[in-house]
Amino acid sequence: MQTDLINKYDLRVPRYTSYPTAPHFNEEVDGEVYKQWLSELDPSTKLSLYFHIPFCDEMCWFCGCYTKIVKRYDPVKEYLNSLLAEIDLVADALPARFKASHLHWGGGSPTMLKGEDWMAIMTKLRERFDVTDDAEIAVELDPRTSTEDYIIALEKAGVNRTSIGVQSYEDKVQKAINRIQPYEMTKEVIGWLRKHSISHVNMDLMYGLPFQDTAEIETMVDLTVALQPNRIALFGYAHVPWMQSHQKLIKDETLPDAAERWEQFTLAVERLKKAGYIQVGFDHFAHPDDSMAKALETGDVHRNFQGYTTDTSPAMLGFGASAIGYMPQGYVQNQRPLKAYRQAIDSGVLPAIKGIKISASDVFHRTLIEDIMCNLTVDLEAVCKAHNMDLSSLDEDLKKLAPLIEDKICTIKNNTITVTELGRPFVRLVASAFDEYLDSGQGKHSRAV
């Protein structure tokens, strides 16, 4: 049964960290449009802020992020100055001084910043925003370039959550993806974090990497659980060498096939749940005491570009090259080439280059998709009523679910769609039935399993 489902549904669909998804952004949204959107924000809105640090000291071959390899600090410092200037540009465009309750740094590797840089950033942010006392301040951390002094600098800056990429502990796998990060190194860094009061630790694991097998997955999960992270994300490696040229260094013949990927995924899920972690959506796991597990109980889990989140802000402002943000009016993305990004900032212009204006229909479909992705269920009548839509407007979408219902991936009863436990790994397929943009850009999405 499972083999049949894998063969039938191993398709390419979005991860739905946004809707509409990034491949559908266009150049109608630029710096002037973004400036107008900022000026229209309700001053009572609590903001979420995202900062992209697009630098690493070497390339991990599995990576799908926008990053640049540098061996010197000078380009990082120059970029930091542009980032600080962008904070001023955005704050100047806002109609008031806003509160910020979620701050997140991603990359690349934010660990490319020096310890003193963190205080400079937080000083600037506190000058221009009211960072709330209970704000979540999260940083993606690379253990390979972390020291205890660096962790102390993060603590002083107010960082209270970190996310650590592991991918695998197996030496052969690490060599095949060009990321040498022994288990003891990761363990030592997590020890420093807890010693210095950064107690909320997320860890990212991967399956489907070159040379991975179920034995390695079992060991990886057990070693990770022993470190007692608050949250664990379990990602399937997305092999898209036509989009990320460095992935050509990973040979196709070293990758597990669809059936092997499925076996790795289901084994990891079983062991994480056995260890007491609560599954959130299809690829996140939370310790029962973590805020995400509690948010799941109350229906307050959401989805954004960081994946599953407890962030409820209706506006996330993105800072840095390639950073994406969202607002009630739509999505906006910054210039990607570093030179173009810096030139815009130096000219006093917001560096937005593309995005998408969202319609009432987009918001309606986004609600349906997010409910399915986060809660594995959606009350169609309730959503239609909340958005002043006729239930009959979903007739064509519901027809797409027929094969998924037949295969027991989901059910429909009393106008409520529910994803079954069997169907949980295929939840993106269920959500895609309500994606009005899906037929274009499919080649840019990752595999469903």
C-alpha cells in the first residue's frame, strides 16, 4: 500500500511557506510599492522581523539558500553597514514607532557576524523599534564556527532561541555534502548555549541525503534526542541541481530512491514520537513543554518562511539581500545580488525588487491551505463564511481531492476536510488542491515525500 502511494504521489508541490508561493512573485512590487505598504501599516501591529545574512565560509553542497562564500570579514562588515542603513530606511517609512515581538536571523550563516556585531544590530533595532520584553530573538547557528565567547555575545545581545543545522552525524554522508560537523562538536555548542541561558534550541535533521540509510537515520535521531532540543525539524533533501548548480557535486547515484526516502522518513517520525516529541504538521516536532506544542493544542500554529511557527504577526519585514517579507497587502522580496542590494541602500532606496499583491481570493485560499498544513483539517463552511465566499466556489478544487480520498489520504465529512495519519506525509498534496497558481512553476518545487 505505502509503495503504491509513494509511486503515485511522489510529485513536486510547494512547501507552502507562503501563498502565493515565491515562484509567482513579479516585478510589479518594487521599492516604491513597498514604501507605500509600510506607510499603510496599522501602528498597533506587532511586527516580526527577519534578517538574512548571505555569507558562509564554505559551501554545503545540499544547500538551497542564497549565500556567498567569503574568507575575509571585510565583505561581512560592509554588508552589516548596509543592513543597519536598511533598518533606518524601513523605520523611516513606517507611520509610527512599532513593536517587534519576533526577530529571526537566517542565512547563509549568521555566525559569520562577529560577536560585537550583535550588540550593534540590537542597539540599532532598539533605537528604531520597541522590542517587546517577551520577544523571541532567534539565530541560526553553525556549530563549526561557534565558540563559547561567541555564545556569550549572543546572550548579551538578548538572543533566546537558536536553530542548529545537523543534517547527519555520519562521516561518509558529511563528506558527500561537504559539511564536516562531528556529533561532539554539536553537543559542546548546545552545552554552551544552555550554560549561558539560551535554553531554547531547535535542531534541523535531513533524510534523503547521499549514502543515507535507515541505520544512519536511526542513529541520527537517537543522538539528537539525547541532546534534548525543544524542537526538531525533519527535512527531506531537495535535489534541484538545475536551480542550485553546486548540487551537481552530489551524484544522483548516491541518493536514496523514493521508497528509501519514505522508509527513512517514517522511521525518523516513529522514533521521534516514541521519544515523546509531538508531531506538528508534516515535518516539525516539539517537546511537550515547548510553546509550539501548546500552540498546536489551541490551533495557533502558523506557517511562514521559517516553516512552522508560533509567530502570529500579520506583518514580517525582511531585511538583507534576497530577504522576503509579508504584509496585509502582499509579499515583497529584496534585491538578490549583493551589489544591487548595496547600491539601492546607498541611494536611499528600499531594495525591494519583486513580490506579489494579494487579492481577497488569495487570502481565502491561503487560509484554507494554512489550516490544512498546520492543523491537518479545515472547516470549509467556517472559512467561506469568514471570507464572504460561497461554498460552491470550491467545487472544482474539491474534485481534485477525489483520488486522495479514495486512497485514504484525507476525508470529507460535513464540509470538513481531515488529513488522515496515513496521509500526513502527503499533506502538501491535499493543500495543493486549493492552489490556484499550481499549474505554472511546478518544476521549481521540491518532492512531496
